[in-house]
Amino acid sequence: MARKVRHSALESRSARLKLKVRRRPYPGPSLARGIALMYRRNKTNGTWVLKASDGHGAYWTKGFALADDFEDADGKNVLTFHQGQDAAKKLARGEDGSADNAPITVDSALKDYRRDLISRNANPYNAEHPRLHLTSVLLSKPVALLTTTELKKWRDDPAYVTMYALRHSSIVRMLLLNVPIRLVASLHNTSVAMIEKHYSRYIVEYSDEISRKALLQHEAPSGENVVALVS
């Protein structure tokens, strides 16, 4: 039988209710190497929070169940302190408790995708360039734990804007200046086919302006450019 870890501040309902309500989870016991149980005190039932290592020096956290602060545990959605320990270890290691079945992270998914592309003689660039956008925290996050809210917050946060994020405007600007498409593709580490597929519609938006430059210019006559046909 697995050993149960003790922690006086979180173990009992009465002890947890003495803690102040706050958003940041309270630290709890270490359950195994790289796995810890934390607790967030809420006005209602608190939340059990898993803190797990990704094996590369970073950690990810996930609230996974309610604590039995104001209602009895049901073994699924509301858990006691000791039930929370078991659930946290299963979540960190996989449903069957095996470390080999730990949830796949975004970093691991991109590595698997790259290997798949190479095996099919496809360009691995499609699996490499997302890393230029992603933070270390997102890369270490299990794919199954990503939420729409989290991704939108990352997308809209100016702190996460990188030089690579300017790639789109750079490509469009060069195309509008008539830089040869093959050169544009080379400078941005992509292919002509990819540029034609993803950027042609932006060029079409400026089609009138581009076409107008190729038309004959009918300038109004002036004294300098008028030549008498008959003297």
C-alpha cells in the first residue's frame, strides 16, 4: 500500500479553513520526485493543485479537484487530503500510475511531429518554427491540460511578442516592394509554395494600387513637355 504523506497545515478540514483565502496556492507535501500537492484556499471549497516537473528544470501546475472543506468527499470531484495525493500522482504519471505514460507535453508533441515529418521526407520546419513563439512554460505544459483561456492570454500578452511575430508583415512588405518571391522565401526560411498559399490574398488587397503603377500615365500638358508639330 502506498505511503500517505502527512502535512499538518493541509491534512485536516479545520486546519485548511484557518488559512487565508488567496489565489496563489499554498505549498504542500512532496509526494514523489518532481511531484507535489498544493492547495488553493477559496471562499467555498478549496482546490487541490498538482505541481509537477517536466524533467527539464521547469514545472507545470493544474487544479484537478475540490477539497472537502464544506462538503463530504465523493472520491471523484471532491477529495480528502489523502485522496488528493493519489489523484495528483496518477495525473502526473498517467492513469495507470506508470511514469512511462506521463502526459505528453507541448515540447514532446513538437518533437514527435518533427520525427514524423522527417520519416515522411517532409520539411521539419513546420515543427520547429512554433518554438519561436512559445514560452518555456507553455512548452513544458501537458497538451491535455492546455485551455482556450490560457492560449488566448498568451496570444494577447505583449510580453510574449517576439521578433518572429513580425515575420508576417515582413513578408507582405517585401512582396509589395516587388522583391522576388524566391528571395523572400529564402530570407524567411520558408518555400515559394508556402508564401503563395498563405500570402497571396494579402497581395490581392493591394492589386489596384500595384496595377495602377503599370498603366500609362496621362499627365496634363505643360510648357516643358509640349512639342509643336507644325512650326
